[in-house]
Amino acid sequence: MYADTYMKYKDAEISEAFSTIQSFREECEAQINSIKMRKRALKAELKSGRMDNITYQRTLTPLNKQIRELEFRVSTKKYELINKYISEGISYDTIESYMNKKNNI
């Protein structure tokens, strides 16, 4: 009850922060999908014999690191949003639920 009232009071601020996080997450997911496609192509090259295992691993490791970095950045953005409203007792799930209800998702 309190959370809904508070979020209605801070609607513009919360909506902007949430949409920024959603956009950032979508951008990161697109980059992750692109990296995963490159990883599949690398694996195909390895299986076809056009690439040896050492080259494959040296190419694969930075790609895995990029994926972990992007996932970490998304988590950090969510954490920043949570920290901003946690003192009011509002979790990320509550904000997400409110935004989905507001947008009729």
C-alpha cells in the first residue's frame, strides 16, 4: 500500500529511472546476443578444423569476459536504482511490478 502511494507520488522520477534501466538492459542484451553469435561462429570454425584449440580459447576468453562485464553493468544499474529507493522500503521487484501494472503489461 505505502509502496504504491509512494511510487505514484514519485511516478515521473521512477518511470524515468526504470525506462533508463530497461533501455540499458536491452542494449546490453543485444550486445550479448551479438557476442554469442560470434562464439557460435568460432565453435564452428574449431569443429571444421580451420582453427586450433589454442586460438579458439584465446579468442573465446575475451568474449566470455565481455559477456560477464555487460551482465555486471546491468546488475550495477539495477542496484543503483534499488539503493535510491530502498530507504523507502521499495524493492526492484516492486518497482518493476508497478511499472508493468502502469503500462498494462
